[in-house]
Amino acid sequence: MDMNLDAFADKIMLVDNVLNESLRGEVPNLHDAIEYHMSTGGKRIRPLLAIMTCEALGGSVEQAVPFAAACELTHAWLLVHDDFQDGDRVRRNKPAVWVKYGAPHAVNIGDYMAHKVFQLILKCSYAGVKDAVVMKLINEAVETTLVTAEGQAMDMNLRANDSPTEEEYTKMVSAKTGRYLTMPIKGGALIAGIEYLSSRIAEFGTQLGLAFQITDDILDLTEGKGRGETGRDIKEGKRSMMVVHCIGKCTKDEREKLLQILNKPVEETTNDDVLYAKSLFEKYGSIKYAQEKAEHYSDKAKQIADSMPPKLREVLHFFADYIVKRKR
């Protein structure tokens, strides 16, 4: 497969059409805000995973589209709340929803979008998906949201931890990121009538989530992620894979200074602080280590995918490679 999501523009358009129809409305500071948030972009990885998994297993693309849209909306509303929780003022190079519309509206906007997820999944019935399968899709969405919330709490807790371990980091990421990358694959398989792959899909999603998040950590420091600056994770005090690795390698004085920077309030952390942290990561090979870890988890994901049907294996290999090779 070509390493370019533009090749799937037709599938993305199907999802966007469903989202636009579902989210249309005229209430100020709600529907206009949702349209604003959804129009800022996004790679649509999760809905593509749902549709392409279903298609690879012989299922109907049309039946998968409402669920695929629900997967994208799950990602979208979590970002609305995540930006507010992290104090991120910029999302995809535009003001975050909570900055543009205010924090109270942002909470309500996220809540509204979260419940629209279930309305979209219920629409699968009208597309011909059996009711028993729709209930399983709803259960998957509920479990995904619960586990993601637990992962978000672990993430915020970890920022107060001055001795973070790699095990704690991977446990947090597996919950926060891995679960809602698993949801579209598992749902796509269910719509195609394939349930026996569920446990292997969960294993694949965990490894894919780790590769995705570690790559995100690296991109934040090197390329930026559309948040108006590079190194934003440092300012927020996040214990990334690079932080965990560096803390275990640097001198006592360097460690104390790094932790002092990470523990500063966001608004007090300077660009020089970020540059110091980055220089430590480079000195101790932490960026390289993180990149190798991302590739390791991508390879593990592909090994799991090797035991799946050929067409699905091709799809999952594509996304495992794309995750670590992307530049944004």
C-alpha cells in the first residue's frame, strides 16, 4: 500500500458526510463550535481502521461507516476535553475549542459529542447491522471510554511522579491511547461477522497504541504537533518515554534540573528550559531510544497481525508502518 492516507479520500468522505449530517444544528456555542473543531483537520486514522478492517474481512463498507464515524467522534471529543485538561491553547495550529468558546462551553461541547457517539452507533441498525452486533459495538465504545479515562488519570498522576518507570509509562499509554485504537479494528471485525479475532486485535491495538504515542512524543519535540510550538509536552510536565529514559541515565544534578523544569507551571516554563531538556535527551540518546522503542512496538504489532487473514494483515501492516513513519 502507498504510505499516504490521501489514497483513501473516498472512504474519508463517506465518514465526513455522516459526521456533518449528525452534528448539524443551530445552537450558538455548540453546533458552530463542533463544526469548527471538526474542520481543523485530523488524519482520520481511526475511521479508516474500522472501514478497512471490515472490508478486508468481507464486510460491507456501508454498514461500517456509521461506526467508523463514531470512532472519529470519540477521538474528537476526547481532544476537546484533553486540551482543556492540559491547558493546550492551540490545536492543529488554531485556537483550541476551550480558548475560542470558553471552558464552560468546551465541557458541554465535549459532553454533547460523547453522546452523539452512541447515536451514531445505533444508526448501524439502519445500515443493516444486526441488533446483537450493535449492542456489542456500544459495549466496545463504553469500555473504550472508561479505559481511556483511566489512562488519562494515569497520565496526570504520572506528571507528579519524580521516579517514573517505563512500566508505568507503558501501562498508561496502553489504556489512554491503545484502547481507542483497538475500538475501530474490533468493531470493524464485528460488523463483518468475525468475532474470533477479538483477543488478537486487542493485542495488536495495545502494541499499535504504544508505537503511536511514543512517535507522538518524539514529534512533539522535533516537528511539533500543531500546538503552536515544539516541546509542549515538556512544558506540561509529561513523563514521556524520553523523560523516563533520560532520568535513568543522567547525573544527579541533571536529573534534579530536568525534574525542576518538568514540575514548573506551564506558564513559567521557558523555551530555554525546553532546549535544556532536549539537549539532555540528545546527550543520553533518549530520542534515539524512544524511536527504537516505537519501531519495536510497531514490529510486535505486525507480528501479531501475521496470524490474521491475509487482507486484514495487509491493512494492519500498513497502519503499523504509517504510525511510526508519519511526520505529523
